[in-house]
Amino acid sequence: MRGTIRELGSGARAWGTVGELVDATLVKNVASLYVIQFANYLLSLITIPYLVRVLGPVNYGAVAFAQSLIGYFMVFVDYGFDLSATRKISVHRQDPATVSQIAVNTWAAKGLLCVLGFLILVVITLLIPQVREIWQLVFVLYGLVVGNVLFPVWLFQGMERMVAISTINLGMRLLVVIGMLFAVRRPEDYVVYAALLSAGGFIAGGVGLVIGVHTFGLRLVQPSMSTIWSSLVDGWLLFLANAASTVYVLGNSFILGLLTNYTAVAHYRAGEQLVRAVVWVLSPLARAVYPRSTKIASDSRSPLLRWAVMLLLGFGSIGLLLSLVLAISATVAVDLLLGPGYEPVANVIRILSPLPFLVAVSYVLGPQVMISLGLDRIFTAALLVGALVDVIL
């Protein structure tokens, strides 16, 4: 009983410091990420309308189909490290030796998964006719997976240096858009666009790796199979969670391409991208507060739950507003951004319009609460059920 009272008292004292956790570092991270996010929106307003008009529905749909397939391999290589490695680095950020060990193990594990993923892609290409038809596009886009291996998003997030991630990605994306405007001029240039995407991802990954090693003074220690295996075991449940969410976040275009045609994929993908662009309004804030949530959870459970209630009210209100805006403005957005031939996209947007609110709630209950408290099994089970329902539907 006395232990319980002490725990509650400790929680109350810790809760008194939660307000202090919204400090200058967190505010700076959030503000900077939103400035960069706004710049990304401007680039999206150039990229999506340009591609749907230049490539046409068929080739734009082919690119969307290939990107959706590559999305599975991105998640396979990520293996939940963006959550599991971030969580470990956030807790041990004051110990350079431990951070270096975690970083090297994570890079090594992702490298092995990348090689395995490429072999799986070769088999899929040989077995599935729809993939075999666009094999050049698929293999060119695999450069994005290699770039994902190199880019230590988990390292920057764990050290609460998220601005660096977004700045690098924005710079590379700007170069890709400039290259697109010069090199992608005909429907047949869809492979050129894929090459630009892969080159941008690969370069961003290399730059991120170099900056991460230099900024945090990492020592490139020798990894071992036992430590790599330990990293894979630690991230297993979160990998299942990410894989499940990929089915209904990135994978629907691939499933649709297997069952219908590239025009249908183009209509769905265009609407989904516009909705996801709105959902991304919440992403910088969620990424900025996640390391802080794991830090609070490592001290005491009670202040984390109070912190989560505050986040839930804020995230939920923003998400609900965004959902209403999407539902009301669907037709106008399609006419303005996509033009003739894409009228069915308005219905896709209306159907997907609840996503901002649903994602806002899940951003809090998932990473900020469940993962911060180590409830990986419950979190994974929820996403697996969602993926199963998605595939059945």
C-alpha cells in the first residue's frame, strides 16, 4: 500500500513537470517542421497536377502501382526501427557509446533486410504478370529502399533533431521536382520520373547518414550477428504493426492494380494522395512529440496519460476540422488540381475524408501511449485486425 502511495505521489510530482516538457526545443522542432511541411505542400501542388496531366491516367497509374509495391519493401526494411530504435535512442541519448551501438546494429539489420527484399522482389517479378510488365519501373524504384536503409530517421528522432530530417528530404524533393519539370515531358517519361525519385532517395539517405554520424559523434563499432538478431527481435512486433498498416496506407493501390487496371489505380491514387497530403498536417507534430512521450513514460505512467489527454484533444480537434474541409471541398479540389478526366477522384476524396480525424486519434493512442508504455502486442494486434478487414473488403 505504501508503495502504491509513493508511486502515485511520484506520478503527481512528475505531472507537475509535464508542462515544462513543452519547452523551447519542442516548440522549435514543431515550428520548423511545419515551415518545411508547408514548403512540401507547395511542391505537391506542382508535382501531382503536373504528373497526372503529362503522364496521363495509364502511365500515372503504372507509377502508382509500382510505388505501392515498393512501399511494402520500404516497410520491410524499416522493420519497425523508426519506433523501436527511436525509443531506445531517446532513453539512452546521453550515452554516446550505447547510441553508437544501437545505430550500427540498426544499419546492419536494415542492410541485410534490403538484400533479402531485393531477392523477394525478383521472385515476385517472375511470378506476377502485372509486375513483370513494368519490371524496369519496379527495379528502378528499388533505389528508394536503398536510400531508406541509409537514412537514419530513427537516430534523428531519438535525439530530437527532426528538423534535420525534414530539411534534407525537402532539399532532395526540390531537386527531384526541378528535374521532373525539365526531364518529364511525355507519357513515356514515367521511367525517368521513377529514376529521379530513386536518385533523390538515395542521395538523401547518404547525406543523412554522413550528417548523423558527424553530428552525434557516432563510433562505427563492429556489429555482430547476435546484436543484429537482438535488434530484429526487439523490432519484430512493431514490424508486424507497420506491415499491417501498410496494407491500408500504401498497399491499396497495389491490390487495386492486381484486380482492375491502371486507370482505376490512377483515380484512386490521385484521391488518396490529396487526402494523405492533408493528413500530413498532423505528422510533424506527432513526430516531434513522440520522443518526448517516450521520455515521460520512462519516468512515470501517470504523467504520460495526462499528457496524452492533452494531445488527444488537440490532435482530435485539428483532425476533425481537416476531415470536414475535405468532404466539403472535394469537387472543387479535383477541378482545380487535376482537371478533366479525373472527375471520379472527388468520390474517392469524400469516402476517405474521415481519415484525418481517425489518423489524429491513432497518432496519440498508438505511438504516444501504447508504444511509449511498451504495449507493442496490443498495438500490433489492433493494426493486424485493421489490415485483415481492409483486405477482405
